[in-house]
Amino acid sequence: MTAITLNGRPHRVAEEASVVDLVAETVGRALGPDGAPLDGGRLGVAVAVDAAVVPRSRWQRTRVAEGQAVEIITAVQGG
């Protein structure tokens, strides 16, 4: 297991976990390798690793390493 900080809290992920794995775990939905939800719906999520935004096109190949800080931000409708 790899220890990271997720949204400001300690979190453990599997060795070699990718950003897409972490997003799927966080939102509770199955995602394809391209980061798109397999249910066909919209996701509305942005991810930053160590304060650098990770484009969805790189989620699958971006591995989460020990000690990194990951922020997953979900858009919500309303005001």
C-alpha cells in the first residue's frame, strides 16, 4: 500500500495505482482507461497531483506515488 494525502486527509492506495483508479474509488463509479464513466453519464471531476492539474487524457498513465498530495474536485450544480 502507498500512503498519500487525498483532499487533505491521509489515504492509502494500492501499489501502482493510477489517477483513474483513485478517481473511480472516490466517486464510486467504474471508469474506462480514458477516465470516462462506463455508465455513459457525465463525471465533472478535476484532479491535481502535488498542485499540478492532471488532464483526463493522462489519468491512466499517471501513477500515484508515496507521499503525494492529490486533490479531486467534483463539480456540483446549483449556486
